Amino acid sequence: MTEGTSRPVRVLLADDQPLLRTGFRMVLGAEDDLDIVAEAGDGAEAVDLARRLLPDVVLMDIRMPRMDGVAATRAIVDARLPVRVLILTTFDLDEYVVGALRAGASGFLAKDVPAEDLVTAIRTVAAGEAVVAPRILRRLLDRFADLLPDPSHTPPKTLASLTEREREVLVQVARGLSNAEIARALSVSETTIKTHVGHVLTKLGLRDRVQAVVLAYETGLVRPRA
């Protein structure tokens, strides 16, 4: 069972391919702490089931009929449901992944991910954390470097609420450093860095550090390949 609770993590499967849903059900069904509460064959159905069943995690395919995974993720997040979304994708859909992260997804995995990694990711997302490593996200954003603002320009008002140290921590997060690595780089404790990251997320109205990384690149605070 998940830490701090005796109930299983409730999972909604959203994929338009029944065979894939069957495969995921077999993998996840073997875990005592995971419970598949429903399956959806398209994004609209996934949103409806998420509203009615309030699963802990939606395992969401990107490409589905009626409503794709990005739009479905946005609908779930905008509805302020206590539901986290974990995106499933293929390596040739990076732009969709970034769109899903901007929409509020808690992370993404490739469809061919090993079973144990899928299970771990679902548990991690259910616990309120993100599963997209900043280094992986940076490789995605590298593809769109020319579309990002120039960091030499005046910093956007979005970041004005941050202290100088909080901005410094955000830069390090966006560069792919863990809390421990940032603590060593800035010669402070890991607890202090965790506090700074929490302040950054609160001030900027972000769900997790994945969205913080996206914002850092989108505002030009950090630029790929810099």
C-alpha cells in the first residue's frame, strides 16, 4: 500500500487500443497496492470517468479519438479534480508531451517502458511527485530552443515575486539538478533547498517541479544548450 494510507492507488486506464489496455491491466493487476477502477477508450470518456470516479492517477495515452490526451489532461486539471495524470507516449511525439506538461500532467512515460518502471511511476505520481526527470525534459525542450525567449531580455513579471535565491534555485532545477546536487552547488542543506523549491512552486502557482522547469524555459530564465 502507499505510504500513509491503507488503500490501494486507484488507477484509470485511458487508451484507444483495447489490447494495450489489457496489457496494462495485467501488469498493474499483479500489484496489491494498485487498483484499476475503469478503462476509457478516448479522451472524452477519460474526463467523464475521472469526474465520476476520482481515481488517484489517470494513465493517459496522447493520441485518442474525440479528445486527445493533452485536451483531456487540461480538462481534468482545469476542473481541479484531485486526480493526477501520467502521460503515455512514443518518442516521436515530444511536442505533445510538452503540451501535456503545460496542461498540468504530472509526468510522462514511453509506451514501451519496463513494467517495474510503470508501476513505480504510478506510485510516485499518486504520492504527489512528478516522474519526468528534468534532464529528460531538457532534451525535449532542446528541440524547441529557437521558439523560446531570449534570457538577455528583461525577466518577465511572472518571476518578480521570487527572491534572488529562489530564482537561483529555479535555474538549477531547470538545469536538471536534484535537491541534493543544488544543495552542494550552493553550499546549503538539502532541507533548505527543498524549502526554496516549495516557495517557488507556491509563488508561481505550480503543481510540481516539472511545471517549474517548463516555466523556466518558457520565460527565458534558462535556455537550452546554454
